[in-house]
Amino acid sequence: MATSNMSALSLFLDRLLRRSVLSAEEQGAILNLRSHAFQAEGRSDIVSPGQKVDHACLVVDGLVGRFDQMAADGRRQTTAFHLPGDMCDLHSVVAPVAGWGIEAIATSTVLHIPHRDLRALATSYPAIALAFWRDTTADASILGKWVSNVGRRNAPARTAHLVCEIGIRMEQAGLGERTRYTFAATQVQLADALGLTPVHVNRTLQALRADGLLRIEQRMVHVDDWDRLAVLAEFDPEYLLIEHLPEQRAA
Amino acid sequence: MATSNMSALSLFLDRLLRRSVLSAEEQGAILNLRSHAFQAEGRSDIVSPGQKVDHACLVVDGLVGRFDQMAADGRRQTTAFHLPGDMCDLHSVVAPVAGWGIEAIATSTVLHIPHRDLRALATSYPAIALAFWRDTTADASILGKWVSNVGRRNAPARTAHLVCEIGIRMEQAGLGERTRYTFAATQVQLADALGLTPVHVNRTLQALRADGLLRIEQRMVHVDDWDRLAVLAEFDPEYLLIEHLPEQRAA
DNA sequence: CGCCTGCTTGAGATCATTCAAATCGTGTGG
DNA sequence: CCACACGATTTGAATGATCTCAAGCAGGCG
């Protein structure tokens, strides 16, 4: 089990190493985590809202989203997209009762990793605890931008900002170029993420396409003019770049 | 310095202990943190966007907000309110370059605490590292709700939800009752938090008042009908209640 | 072919913004 | 005590953005 999932875990390790320094022993400990692979259909819930979980989910393949759901009429707000290599609810290690749900946007493969093991690792290796904390913080940083995106940008700028963000993250993760990457969300799912109506997302995408900024075809984003798109979005990628700490680099 | 700020630090310790179990030694280590008190005028920025900081800010008194600012026209989106006892940028310990800013909503007292010391504590005491991580996660949980609030609720429900959230948090922190607490934000600042226009906030508050749900008078929130307000807001306080972990309670 | 899902279109209603101005309260200086 | 300035709240009217509802279209698949 652990051996077959090694390469998937190394995706996660890569992500950690992008932000933190870990010793060979610490890296080995992460690669040897017990895990259990799991396949999820597109448009299915992996974790339902309010469910108590005893494992974290590492996205191996596909696209996964975190969402909050309104009790009254079931309308959803997606609060995060998770690409392969992301541990989509690492924070659940310290807060196992989720107020949110996790859904597979497209058909996806995820790895279940027991909280107990992750917590043991964090307790034994202070550097790993800090690395986990930093990883969670990176997600929180994205979440903060998501708030201002939904709260303060109109539909075209908001959509453009999301496309820019995912582009940079795909590129960082080595899964495509910022101007060309696969992104399997339907317009309905996009609407859930943008805090808009599917109809309005449709018209907005048409406008962006007509402006020569971007096209979404065959579940693939093509950015035709990155610079103008970034200007429209008021996109500054700084929030996606959490640097290594000086003393960590020195160590 | 440390002695005079002890009681302020104990506010923060209280907050940590609400979610995590810490030994006497660990508690002592937190109370003995070096710190430097600092007074901030209302409507002034404590940390400007993009500034690199080497200390975290513990709110002692007043009201503080985290915000994201648009480069083009300077309009702001507040992404979090921090009440006394909150360490408003604990995450900056692991991500010192902020994409956001911190502003004093009202005149406030904050304690500056060096990152170096907090990091040392997290490294020496695994339980403290986990406690810090959990504290950051609690803020992230609130942030997630903030996204769905701004993205999926109309102005009255959105405003109601914020009032409910702050009410519960004030109560948890022992700073008031959920139906009656001081809240020093002006309508302009409220608009920044709600992703609305000040004018629209004004009309929304009038509507809520006319419905007999709440009044804001003299910088004080009076909830006249909590139950109906919670229904309108579709408010479920679960996301604010991060429980102690079973193994922590046992230890 | 028939069905399903996702995408597209139209028209009207609703929500929220904009801009401009009036009002109110508080504190300050004359 | 009054005049004034300032920030905060309130109001009105017009505009614009987004939503709702309802229907039509296109492609993939059994």
C-alpha cells in the first residue's frame, strides 16, 4: 500500500519542499506515510458537510473543491480548488469536524491519510509541524484573496482573477502553463466558486472570449492575452509565493 | 515589559486553551513571551499591505481588521475582524510577507511579539506548535464562512450573519453577550467587510432595524430577536466551535 | 434515435451601485 | 453661547449589474 502510493506522496512532499526545508529523515517519514487510494466520480461528494473525518485527503489526480452549503436551499459556495499534490484538508488534522464539504469536480483519485499518523509526524518532527502549518497557511492566504475576489470584483474581473490564480498554481505544480492548462470545472461549478449564477458566468466567459482574453474549450483553459487578463483581474501573484524562511534556508 | 504585558498574554493563552491542552510549563512559556505594547489610532493601518513583518500582533483592546486592498483604486475588502485576545497574524510566523494589511478599526492596543520567539516556542514544544496551528485553523474556518457569506447571501442575510458571528465570538471571549456587545465599526468599515457599498449597508441596517431584528447604536450592537436573525442569516455556529482533540484531553 | 448533460439565448424583475446632497452629532475655536 | 468644521449617517433618483425563469441548442452515448 505505502509503496504503491509513494509517487503520489512525493507530489505532496514536493509541495512542502517548495516552502519549507526538511531533512532526508523527515522527507523519508513523509514518503512512508500509510495511505489508501480512493477513486471519486466527478460531481460526487468526498466529504459531506459536517462529517467528522479521521483522515486527510491528498489529491493525486483530477480536481477537487471545498465548499460550504446553505442549509435552506442547498446552494453552494466553493471556497477552494485543490490540484494534484494538494492535501485538501490538512487542517482537519487539528480540526476534525468540518463545517464544509469536499467534492470531486472531475473524476479524481485521492489518497486517504490517517490523522493519527500525520499528528504523530508533527509531534516527532518540529520541522514537519512547521511545514504543515505553513502549508495550511498557504491555503489560508488563497482563501483571503478569494474573499476579496468575491467581495470586491465584478464578474469579468473576478473570473479573470480565478483563471490567473489557477494558472500560476498549475504552473507551480508542474501541471501545465499559466496560459494553457486543463481545468475540468463546468460553468455551474465555476459559478459556485465565483459566487455568480451559471447564466451570468456563461455571459461573462463569452465577453472575455470576445475581448480576446481567454477561451475555455474541452475542459482546457487557453489564456490568449495574459498581460491584459492580469490587468483586468488586478492580479498580483505575490500571495501565491510563500518564501522559505531565512533561518530554514540556513539550516 | 514581560511582566506588565502578562495579563494581555493571558488573554491569548485563554484563547489557545479553549481549543488545546497545554501543560503548566507550556502555559508558562507563553505567558513569558517578550512583547511590546503599541497603541493605534482608529482608522489607521497597523501593517500596510505587502509589508514584511518580524512580529505578530496580539489584540489587547479595541477592534482590528485584516484587509486586502485593490491596487487600482484603493477599495478595500476586510477579510477578518480580530477581537481582544486574538493574535491577528499568527500565520505570519510561518509566512512573514503579508499580501494583506492590518488596520485598527477603532483605537486599539496591540502587543508586538517577535516571530523568532514564537517560532522557538513552536520548535521546543510540539504541543504549542499544534496549538498555534489549530489557532490559525480556527481563523481559516471563519475565513471560509466569510467567502460563502459574501458569495452567496444577499445584503440583509449577509449583514445578519456577520452580526451573529461577532456576537458568538464576543461571548466566547467573555467580552459581552451575543445579543449585546460593543462593536466599533462605522458603516463604511462594515461595508468593507460585507463587500457592499456604505450606502447599501445603511439601507440594509435600516431594514433590519425596521424588522425588529437588530439596532446598532453608539457603537453598540443590540440584537432584538436573535432567533429570527439567525434564521435570516442561516447562521450555524458550528464553525466557531473547534473542539479539543480526544487524545489531547486524555493526555 | 432518444436522452442526458452542458452550453447558450432572451426578456423582465430585482438587487446593488453611483453620485449628489441633506441631516445629525460632536468637538473646537471665537 | 454661537459658529463652524468634521465625520458619520441618511435620503433620493438614476443607472447598472446580476438574477430569475424559461426555452432552445449542441454534442456524446447507449
